[in-house]
Amino acid sequence: MKKFTNSGNIDTRSGFGAGMDELGKTHEDVVALCADLTGSLKLNDFEKNHPERFFQTGIAEANMIGMAAGMTIGGKIPYATTFANFATGRVYDQIRQSVAYSGKNVKICASHAGLTLGEDGATHQILEDLGLMKMLPGMTVINPCDFNQTKAATIAIADYDGPVYLRFGRPSVPNFTEKDGKFEIGKALHLVDGSDVTIIATGHLVWHALEAAEQLEEKGISAEVINIHTIKPLDEEAILNSVKKTRCVVTCEEHNYLGGLGESVAGVLAKNDPVYQEFIATNDTFGESGTPAELMEKYGLNTKSIVEAVNRVLAKK
Amino acid sequence: MPNIKELEDFVSQVRRDIVRQVHQVSSGHPGGSLGCAEFFVALYQEVMKRKEGFDMDGKGEDLFFLSNGHISPVFYSVLARSGYFPVDELNTFRKIDSRLQGHPTTHEGLPGIRIASGSLGQGLSVALGAAQTKKLNGDDNLVYSLHGDGELQEGQNWEAIMYAAANKVDNIIATVDLNGQQIDGSTDDVLNMGSVRAKFEAFGWDVLDIEKGNDMAAIVEGLKEAKSRTGKGKPVCILLHTIMGNGVDFMMYTHAWHGKAPNDEQLEKALAQNPETLGDY
């Protein structure tokens, strides 16, 4: 099977920061707003190099989202940034009315999503954001898997006219996708060919899916790995083509199984080609304090749990 | 000098449009709409610098944002009669397949609307964003916004009010419709806000009152005074003292007509008090 090399662990939010730095040079209409988390969002370079295009809103996310919506009027491309919890749940109505319903070209960029935020605990670990955002009509929802993909996505969404939710995270994780690779919104990446099972993963779980595929191969199980970075619009064709071959699916995400990628995939399958599916996701629960690795282990979001889920789904097939 | 009589005649027609729109579908918000009729007419017919036609970006012209979107009947009437869309379209207010939704929206592409509003408390942030973009674009035109007084109970306003002063957003004129009423009663009874002026001033805004908020001459003069205070390092707030339901005697001085439509008989009474000046739609 195709092997992927980790070029070094690094956080996806740094990919966002690197993408913003580049956008600062190439897109003069890009502006950044931040609610008192400039360092956490890795926006220091953007702020330093483009102070006139950096808007510190203070700890006031509702105002930040509203301002971002207003800033599009006159042609700016606002990137509104904070932690995923405060970028979605806290400001859902502002996003709904002033951004999504109003059709504004706002990029909501959210770091520290999911359990891997770690020790700060459940108040900050949102596991519902993908669901909240994907339910909004017209909202594009993207959850890249590593530094390179996050950087590419950050840059790509500037050239897309419409509201986008871009979700990334805090911890250092393997960086394995192509450097400066092309990012196509809504287009799944076919990472590994396989014939027994389709593993569909997003965000931090993609690396674990690749590790799982390797372990499964040693046991003679051929797993196909698909990286869905765009949860909405979903690349239905990529999913259905793979399932046609493998006849079973495991979906993997750092999110509640309710409202997440797995549910979107299940919807596609139910309508077109019903097959058994296992969900690697949190099970309708809040998180808690702990190290990212401990949390991913406890809540069943790692390589081992993906292998187990594959075995479960194969047993049903 | 503006011809105040002409503007007042315009208002008379707008009042007819408001009650007729609301009556036709037996729903909508006439009270606040009537209270702000003079303000809208002054703004669109006299004070704002507007380009021909409509484009969303609004570069090179003043912009207006309505935060308390439920007073859409007055907004629609004044937009239509200012040339943004056919006056006949007022016939479609709140009906299926209409661009004139219950609360204003960009979603159906109605010219003149730049943001959806209805869920309260969001308009000032949007206006601030547009004002910041004007500064970035080197566009020295102004951003106007209108807010209900009850609406100030929404916390997002105070985030925006704080931001605007701290960042010297001095190309904005935010007007608060101080009619003292909200759905459940008087603002003092529902949630007493104390002195709105003192609050805005404490947050660092330049505040002026238009005591006669339904007097056309006073409004035009107040808006021009507000305009002269822009560009001086402070955001500008107008406290517009209005009478809810103004111009229709039985709707005045009460919150009862906040979101209630007149019946046939009440419509006739309302229309009798406001002569047709520009032609009914």
C-alpha cells in the first residue's frame, strides 16, 4: 500500500497562520479579526506585517462575527478567528443571520477544535461544531488533517465567494500531505487503495486511519483510505465509488457521531447504496481534562479503535 | 434648505404604505414603523449621499443598516419610493415568493438591503464592520444605523459600542429609536436601562438627542448636526425620541400596536388621517 511519511509533527493551527501570512502578501482584501487569541491562532506574523488589516475585537465574539459580515460590504474578505467553541456555539445566531442567511463572504476560522485541545477540558472542547455549521444553508465546512492541508485550505477559501467554516486544532500532529499541494474545496482525497473496507476520515483522524490501514494490511485486510476534508459540500461520488468496491465503511472524526461526518456519509449511503458503517466519533458526550493522547484513547478516537471498528464492520459484512 | 413640507407629504404616503402593507396580510409591525417614518424619509430623501441604483458594496456612498428589522414596513416603503424597487412590490409584503420578507433580508436580492436583520442586536456590529471597510477603502462616506431602544438589552450591542469607541470608528452615526416601548410593555417596566445617554457617553460616544423625533425639521437638523460631529475620533449616537405609532392617533403612545395589524375599519381611520400624496401602490 501507498506509504505516507511524516515530515515532522506540527500543529494545524500553524498551517492556518502560515496560510494567513501568505494571503497577507497575495490578497490585499483579506482582513483578519481575532477575539483575544492572536497567539493561539498563530496570527502574530499577519498582525505584524499587516497591522492595518488586523482587527483585535477583544473577548467579544458576537461583535466579531457581525463586524466580519459588515466588512464584506465594500469587498473585504474577513477571516474571523477564535477557538472553535467560541466561533460556533457561542455565536450561532450571529453566524446564522448576519453571515449565512445574508450570504456574506466570511471565513470563520476555528482552532482548538475537539478533544485534542486537552487539559482545558470540556468547556473548551467543542464536539458539536461540524454539525452546527453543516446545518446552515450555504455554509461550506472544512476540517483539514495536517499543517500542509490547513495552509492550503486557508489560502484556497479566499478565492471562494461564500461563507466557510474552517476547523483546525491545537496539538502537534504528523504532517504528511503534499507541501503546497492543491486544495480543492469539496473534493475528497483518495489516499490508499483497498478492497475490503473503506475508511473515511477527516481532521486529526486521517493520520490514524493511515496507521490503521498499515496494521490491517499486515493482517491481510485491504483498507481503502479516503480523506474527506470538506464535510460540506460532501464528495458523494468518491464515497459511493469506494463503497461499490468494499461494501462497508468506517468513518472517523474528532466530533460527536450526531451531526458529524459519519452522519453525512450515512445519509449518502442510505439514499444510494446502504452498507454497514461503524462510527469513530464521540458517543454523544462531553469531553474532559487530560492530554490529547489520553483523551483520544479514552474516547476511542485513535488507530487502535479504528482497527477494532474495521473488524466489527467486516464481521457484519 | 430642504423643503420640509415636501418631506412631510412624503411621510404621509409612507404612513399609508405602512398600514396598508400590514393590513393586507394581517401581520407585521406598524407601531415602530410609524414612529420612525420621519427619520427614514429624512435619511433617504435629504441626508444620505446615495448613488443611482444599488450595488451591495456601496463604495462611494453612505450606507444604512436597519438593526431592528421588524420595522420592515417603513424600510420597504421608503426604499421603494426612493427608487430601489417598484412601488407595486409593496403588495407582496410577507407573502409567499416575495422579496419583501417579514424581516428584511438579502436572501431574495431585494435592492437596498445589505444585511438580514430581525434577530435583534446584530446591526451595530455589521455597521461597524462596514465602517471599517470604508476606512480601509479610503471611502470617506458615512455609515448610518438604526436600533430599537428595547433592542439595547441585547448584549452584543455593548460589545459593539465598546469596540467602536476604543477603535475610534468615527464614520458611523448610530441612531436609537427611543420610543420607550417593547413587546411586553414600557422599556422601563420590562428592563429599565437607566440613562441611555449616560451609558453611551460612559462608553466614549458622542451623543446628541433629537427630542422631537417625529418633527421633520428637527430630525433633518439633528442628522446634519450628527454628520458634522463625525471624523472627530468618536462614534456618534443619536437618541431619537419618537412616539410609537405616530401619525395614526389610536396607535400612538402604546406598545399595543408593536406587532398587530389594523382591521378594515381601523385601516380606513388610519388612512383618513394621512392623505395620499405620492399615489398609493
